[in-house]
Amino acid sequence: SFYLFVEVAAQRCMQLMRGAKPKLDVRAHKYSTIACAEVREDLIPWETVTDEQITVELAEKQAAIEEELQDDLPQAEITPAAKKEKKE
């Protein structure tokens, strides 16, 4: 779709502005023109991702973070405190 084309070209344009080397020899001097040409020529790999794929990836990352946090935290023994008696 045109929206995806523009999104990929915009991201590539940002890469070019940050110093990435063009993958296509064009006479253009504008980063946006170079980026559009590269996307049009299929020189920039990209893929669409479904909501389900995003959900699965986020769940995997969260599980990995939680596991890492559990490994890093020292385990302390906790003894229950004595119950206080209520004054009447």
C-alpha cells in the first residue's frame, strides 16, 4: 500500500540523514528522493507485521525481562511478624 511505502521510505530517509550510505547510485541530492528510489527498487528489506505477531513478541520480551529480574534479585528469607494484641 502507499502508506507502507511512505513509512518505509521515511525511515530509510532518516537513516540516510544519519549517515547511512545510499544503496543506489542516483543523481538526486535529497535524502527523500534517494530513499523513495531505493524502496521502489526493492533495495530496502521490510515486512508487514500482524497485531498477533506483535502481541506474541511483546509477551516473550516481558517474560524474558521478568525472568532476568528474578535471577538478579537476591532471595531473602522472610519470617512472619508476631501479631499485635488489640487494646480495648
